[in-house]
Amino acid sequence: MTSKFQPHADDHARHLPADADTGALDLEQRGGLRRVTGLSTELQDVTEVEYRQVRLERVVLVGVWTEGSSAEAEISLLELAALAETAGSQVLEGLIQRRDKPSAATFIGSGKARELRDIIVATGADTVICDGELTPGQLRQLEEIVKVKVVDRTWLILDIFAQHAQSREGKAQVALAQMQYLLPRLRGWGESLSRQRGGRVAGGGGIGTRGPGETKIETDRRRINSQVARLRRELKSMETARQTKRGQRRRNQIPAVAIAGYTNAGKSSLLNRLTGAGVLVDNSLFATLDPTVRRTESSDGRVFTISDTVGFVRHLPHQLVEAFRSTLEEVSDADVIVHVVDGSHPDPQAQLTAVRLVLDEIGAREIPEIVAINKADIADPLTMTALRRAEPNAYTVSAKSGEGVAALRSAIEAGLPHPPREVKVTIPYQRGDLVSRAHAVGEIVSSEHGDEGTYLHALVPEDLAVEMAAAATG
């Protein structure tokens, strides 16, 4: 059985409200670089596979429903529609086929593939997006039937990441993930990839290069492998710089809080509420790729950092998890994780599960977690109640209105690690730097100014306690 639904641009926007107008310049630039529609509707020969553009203009979505309820299958396809629209496309129609498992040859059955071709002709679509990761063979055979470009969920997400990456590191991470995705799929795209390069007549390099030569596939594979090696070297050097900064924070004993969660759950908006960071907020998926780290202070004066991280999604491509591992270390090295979930989403529990699967993969599941159920201003009260019952350490907030943010901040501060060493010392006035450090990285119980210096009763890191003891006795 094949069921159809007609997704509209507002289907997901009904429960994804526009956020505060911050990061306005980035937002304006992003809006000005949208794809131009209507350039082509036919699959073209691809000679340089790594430059294969995902021209998503007028698309038809296809999903295979293998388990769960029909409502869950439709939610998954609605999410695919939101991803497609984020990539700059117009969604014309969505199709769901009920099968025990996807077809090994064409993802959907061959008969349904021919029906899909008829729909493409009738609607004028130029791209098919499949809700899953297709094998090279499935991509090739389905394209042969439908006569337009076929894109799977993984490549769509990679394309969105490529559009949104801004920093040098973010762009390199996305490029690496794309190269890793392309390598096993070289044989499937374009007959030109199997052409051989021979001698001078065949376009070769003359003496020493005549004969059958190497195929176009081998040339592309060699070039992509070279690019992968270069990107890995670049990311390694960038990772060293990131580790240096993280090490400095660790040496100063500055606690770290990471905001994690499903894409478009409102993480950047919440960071702005908590710190006034002014980072880009956009009502689209994967608006944040480059981590933002901000310093802030607790109510008792302790300094800590809060970082906004890349959003997660169901079936997040493995290539992306690997490529963004250095970025995700901001989460795995945190002292507290604020897990933001969209309370207005049709299935917020599925979002929580998807994020926790990734947290498991990066070794962050044991870190204390605070659940922030966001968008309380538009969420169904019954859904919010069910979530709070299922998640004991959950707080209801609205990053848009500010509701519940103060209580969430108090919970974050309560979860911060306390310095390990108690000291009761009198610090000479000429060592005011030690008093300043105690206020910045420690927890002051009491402080008094006397004739010989400043008396402190505080909890401070071990290394600072040693310096304070030396200054007091010296």
C-alpha cells in the first residue's frame, strides 16, 4: 500500500516558532544565498563526481514504512520535508510505501518506482529524496527508472551542513564527511566514470601513458583519497588548538556546561537567554554548526562556560559524527549537559532518544543531564506533563518568553562541580591576585579584611590552595 500526503512549508512551522532576531547579519547573508530554482529537471552526466551538486529545487519525498505506526512514519517524512526546505527546495509531494524492508534493488518496489516516475512527470519534479541511506546500487537503479536525480537522507543532511558551515574548521569537517560518503558511491554515478584514459589519442599524457590507463573511477577515487588525507591533516592541527583552549580552561578549573539537543529545539535561543550571547537564531534545521562558548557567572560569583553545539537528528550520518567528533568533544568534556527538547514537537520522546544515542556514541552518557523542555508557550500542556513525569530532572522553559529560565539556571548552577579543597587562610594584601582567583574559580564561604591581609574561608582547586598556603606562611 502506498499512502500520500501533501507537505506544506507551514506544516512543521506550526510547532517551530520564529525565534528572537539575533545574529541578524548571519541570517541576512544566509537568506541571500538561497538556491536558484528551475535550472534543470533532467539527470545529467557527471564527470567530476566530487562536484556533484545536490540541486534541490522541486522535490518528491519517498519513505518506506517498515515498523512502528503510520503516524510515526508520517512524522519521519515531515521531518524530511523540513530538511528539504532547509536545503532550499520546494516539496511537491510525499509518498510512503508499507514494506517489510526496503527493496534491495530500488529502495521501493520496481512497480512503485514506475508510479513514482509518473508522479515526477506530472508534477515537474527534478529530484527524489529518499528517507533513508541508499546503497550505491539502489541509487543507480532508482535513477535509471525515474530519470531524475535521487538523493538520500544522508546526502541531504550533508548538503545542509555544507550550506551552513561558516568557520574554517566547520567547512573542513563537512567536506571530509562528504568525501567519505562519496567514495563507496563512485561506481554508481554516471557511465562516464567507467571510461578509461589511454594514450595521446585518448587524452593521455603521451609516452609512458599509452595503453588502457586507469578508469575515471580510479582517477576520482585517487583524487578524493588525496583530499581526505589533506582534510584530516588540517582538522588534526585545528583540533590541537581546540584542545589547548580546553586545557587552559581545565587548568583554571572553570566548570563547563554544554547545551545539546535535537536540531531546531531552541538551543541557540536558550544560550542567548542564559548568557546574552547574541548568536545566530534561525527557524531552520542545523542553523548552528560551529560551537559557541560563552563565559558567565553563577549567582555566587563563580565563573563557568556554556557552549552551544551542533544539533542532532534521527539517523545522523555516521560520517558526520566522525567528522564532528572534535566539535562534539565540547559535550563529552562538559561537567553538566543541558539537553534541550522541543515540547511542541509531535514526538519529543523520540527526539530525546535520538540525542541520547549520539551521546552514547561520543562517550557523554554518564555526564549529569538536565532536560530543558523548551517552547512551553506553544506546547500542549498534556505533552509537557507527560515529559516531566518521564524525566525527573526536567524543567519547563520558553527561550522565547523567558518563562522558567531562572529556575533552569538555578538547576545548572546547583549541578556545577564544587572546588575540592577547603582553605582558611589570611592572604597578604600584596597577593591580591590570589584573592581574585579564589573569587573566580572557587567558592567563597566568608571573607574579611584585617590588619595583615584578607582572611578567606573558601573552597578552591588544589593547586590554588597550595599557592595560598605558601603566600600565607611566607
